[in-house]
Amino acid sequence: MEHGGDIYTEGILKGKKILDFSSNINPLGVPLKFKNNINEALKSVQVYPDIKYRFLKKYIVNYVKNGICNENIVLGNGASEIIDQVIGRIKSICIPVPSFIEYEKNAVKWNCKISFSELKDDMSYNYEDIYSKMEFLDALIIGNPNNPSGGIIDVSKFVPILDFCESNNKKIIIDEAFIEFTAENGFDFTRLVKKYKCIFVIRAITKFFAMPGIRFGYGISGDIDFINSIKKSQNPWNVNCFAEIAVKYSLSDKDYITKSLKWISEERNFMITSLNNLDIIEKAYETYSNFILCKLKYIDCNKLYDICMKNYIAVRKCDNFRGLDNSFVRFAIKDRESNSRLINVLKGGTVKGVC
Amino acid sequence: MEHGGDIYTEGILKGKKILDFSSNINPLGVPLKFKNNINEALKSVQVYPDIKYRFLKKYIVNYVKNGICNENIVLGNGASEIIDQVIGRIKSICIPVPSFIEYEKNAVKWNCKISFSELKDDMSYNYEDIYSKMEFLDALIIGNPNNPSGGIIDVSKFVPILDFCESNNKKIIIDEAFIEFTAENGFDFTRLVKKYKCIFVIRAITKFFAMPGIRFGYGISGDIDFINSIKKSQNPWNVNCFAEIAVKYSLSDKDYITKSLKWISEERNFMITSLNNLDIIEKAYETYSNFILCKLKYIDCNKLYDICMKNYIAVRKCDNFRGLDNSFVRFAIKDRESNSRLINVLKGGTVKGVC
């Protein structure tokens, strides 16, 4: 299993219903405003999308704000397409690790030279190391918050890197797939794209708006030539009409956003506290997102995975993340009932029996 | 306007409702079985699709038959992605023209050397010319039926090309985006993929099943190494869950298929006869699809476009198809009411006034 979220191999294909803690999706589910307007998508499916996606970009402009215009935006069939397109334009890249494994996979695919920068023991970025590496590289790709560690970029420590990259025509790709879970705390970098042309922010509606199946991501940058070069090599009509209608109604669903922020604030605290109280958890790392990286003790992630699976729960083993090993596991944060079920399984007799 | 179907620039963005004859979509609209099961898609949107799309491929296996298995299939975010991926693996290609302009655009994008083979005056393929060119080229991409001309491949004349390419390790890419409009007449080449590894068939649900907005196409080949090489370079989860559910219910919607075949048989005859009776039509070419290429007289396609647009009708000017000029236009075949409205506009006082 390369990614979280593969509930097919062990679950659906064997007729089992799995509670999925391996994939980091908002448990509030698909925004009601989108569901209520699904007929608009069913009407539009029989015509080609606007090849320029003018309305769709306008919805994003209204949502992101910060002076962004249509021409600062490039759209993708999921954030995956944007990551692939961006890395395909770069000759050498710094990847802090552990991080989303598609960065490395895409770099390898495009023969892009990679230099890894290991996170510190507390899972914070090693800014000095990144800075020193950037002298010899074209680009940096960095999660904000980072997956699987949950940390965010410390802007004050990051500014020297930004300034250096801006002056030396390098790219800083900031993956903000999980940014909405940080609430309105000013952690997002779209507010700096007008100041720094080197910044390229990647976003999606996958995680916070709970729609991995809809396949929609976008990139934002002040470097319009770079945006246009991606557009030129993309296939026409790369975004489906359900994604367009989902963006239209979800990004403006204030009620959904408010409820989600209340939920994440409460459940993040509950989960961090509960996990840190468990015998098998050495450390649950501080998180700004909707998942928690944990270092295990007395048990490795493969055994834990098997035990959880016997209880119809999927968790994310972290041994295939560069920089981690089989003593790490990642749990999504879900609704209270599910979270309690996980915690009970983790502290239950089955786990202890193995320890 | 590069493609048909851009009803945005002249239509929606100016608040006008346009009758679209420029885009070749089944007017029966989205299959009812899919509409009735849209909630299944809304449920699945909040989980990641199966990264291997095992069920989705099974629906296609059951539909295409001819001994195809899951491993013969590669899935695309629209046929566009498949065309792009296939051409990206080829160094030199024969493109009969006129044909779908994305073939040439993709070949240029990938620095693939192009040799054009002009269709004959009756818009049939020049098989001798194609055969002679294949000696020096890696691949052929050919429409079946062809867009915009509407003709199909004459299998008996095509077999020597197939045999030559099979023996010499060359690729024959057959674009069957419109194949369902030929009914069950044995024109499709999926029945030959087991015999000829050189064949790569491209399909979509865009045209016959009336879902350009859903973005789904697929490729079929007996060359499993070639299929796997495409899969390896694709982004993960490239097909959205609405497309998956649409495939599940549309390909098995017998009632929709029967009605569509009855409609196309009746309206194709009506349109060919009506168009050939018009003063401004020098020739309406024989078609096996749901569109008709016409050579104009007394008027060029730009003037005709303007007149039609004044009547809130969009038609496809053909002057940007290589091998055609401004004396050609393409009309979709729609329902009787719409077809009659078009024919009336074409023979009406407005057009005559210009002639």
C-alpha cells in the first residue's frame, strides 16, 4: 500500500466495511450546498466545460482573495496534476522529508535531481539546512502543513529562504492541501504571492471539503509566465463539471466551514491528549492539520496495522515515508465516535496482548 | 475558436442561449440510469477512488467484450489524456487530414515528427499513401469514424497496413470516440486487438453517452507493456468518481443505447437529404457518425457562422482543420426540432440575402 485511503484491497473487495483512519478527509463529508445543487452539474455534464474555465477561476479568486486574479491560477485534475506539472519544469529540487511521497515520485519521473532535507527531531523544518541547499538547487517543495508530520512553516524563519530564492530566480512550491485546517491564523502563503514571484502555492478541495473523488486542485503564483507555460502543456478540459459545481458551492458554504473549524479544533485536542495517554504511543507530534503522526513504542506499525485491520480500522503505516521507519504511524482525525473507537482499539486487550 | 462546443465566448458569457451544432453530442442527453444513481456518486466522492480502478475496468470489459481483460485497459481523464500519453511515446507519426486537431497539437508538443496523409476528394482514406508512409514512421493515428469527415476505415483495404505495422513493430492508434454511432456493424477494431498487438484503440463516453463534462476516456491494446508504460507515468487517481458511476450505469443502459441508435439512423438520413437540397451546400459528405461535413457554395464558413450566430445557432467553421478551407463547415446531428430549425435558417432569407 503506497498511499493511505486504499480501502479497496483489504476492505470493499473482500466485502468488509472499514473505518478509514489512513486517509485524511473531513468527516463532515461533502458540503450540503454542493449536494443540494447536484442537478446543476447533471445539466452541465452534457456540454463541454468552458475551455478557459472562466467562472471556475472566478470562484477561486473570490475564495482566496489576497489580490489574486484569474491569470494567477492554473487548474488541475487533482493537486496531483499540479504537482506533476510543476516538478516537470524543474531540474533540481529540495524535498524536506518525511513528506508526501508523490514529490519524490514525480521528481524521479522527470529526472529532476533531488536533495533531501531531514526534519528535526520535533518534526519542524530545518531552515538552515534548506537555506544552504537552495544555493545549488532550482526549487523547494514544502508542505504547509506538512504531511505526514502536521507541522507548518514558521514564516519568520522562512523569510530568508524566500528572499534568497526571489533574488536568485528559484521556485518555492508550497503545498497547502491541508491549509484550511489551520483556520484563519494567517499561515497561508497566498497572501505573499504578489510580493514573491518565486512562490507557487498548491491547493485542493480534497481534504477540507472532503472530496477526494472529485479530482480538483489548483496552483497560484505571481509568475504568470510560469502559470502560462503549465497551461500550454495541459490537456484541454482537464477539470470535470462536477468539480466546477463543487467549487462553486463548497467554497462559499460558510456554514460548512464554520462547523468544520469547530470540529477540528475540538477533535484535534481530544485526539492529541488521548493518544499521548496511550501505552503504545511514545509521542504524538503537534499538528496543525487533521491527522497526527505518532511514534510507537513496544509495537511496530505493521503489527499495529494488522490489529487495527482485524478491528475493521485502517491506519497509515509510515515505513514507506523517507525519513521514517516502522515505528511511526499516522492517524486521521475523525468524528468523536470514530475517534473513540480507534482509541479504544489502541488501548484495548488486543494491542496489549501483542506488546 | 479552436474547437467546437465553445458556447461560452459568444453565448453564456453574453447571456445568450445558443443552439449548439458545433459540438457533436447525442441530443438524448445524459443516460437516465446514471441520473437515477447520482447519489451513489455523491456517496463515493468522499473517499479516494480505487487507485487501480478495478471495478471501473470490469464495467468496460463487460461492455467492450472481444476477450479484453483489465490489463488491456488504460484509463484517462477524457480521451485527451490518452491521446497525449500515446503520442508522447512516439517519435514519428502519420496523421491523415483533415482530422481532430489535437493529434497534431500533441505531436508538436512532444516533438514527434509528423507526416500528413490527405484524404481523397470523397473524404475516404488514401490507404496506398498511408502504407507507403508507414515504412518511415513509428505510428499512425486514425479516426474511426473520422472527425470532421465522418468516414470510417475500410477494413479490407486497411489489413495490409495492419499486417505491415504488426510485423515491423509500429503502432496503429485508432480513435473510436464516435464508434457507437456506427451501430453494431462490426466497424470497431477492439475485435482485432487480440490478433494485432500494434493496435491501440481510444474510446470515450463523451459523444454517444453525451457526457463531455464528465471527462472519461480509455485506451485498449493487446500490447500490455505499452499499456503499463502509460499507467506508470500517469498521475494517481486520474479518473473522478462521477465518471466511474457514469460508466457503471451508462454502458449498461440498453434502453438508452436502443433509442440512440434509432434516433441517429433517422436523423442522419433526414439531415443528409435536407442539406443536399440546400442552395448553399455543394456537398454533404457521407457520414457514419453524428455530424456532417459540408462543402459550401456561394458563401464561406465565416459568413455562415455569423448568420447562424445571429439566429442563436453555433456551427463548426472548418477553416482551422488542416486540409480544409473556409468553404467547409461541420454540423452536428441533433433532434428533429433542432435539425429543422437549422435547416430553416440555412435556407432562409437571411442566408440568401448574403449569397
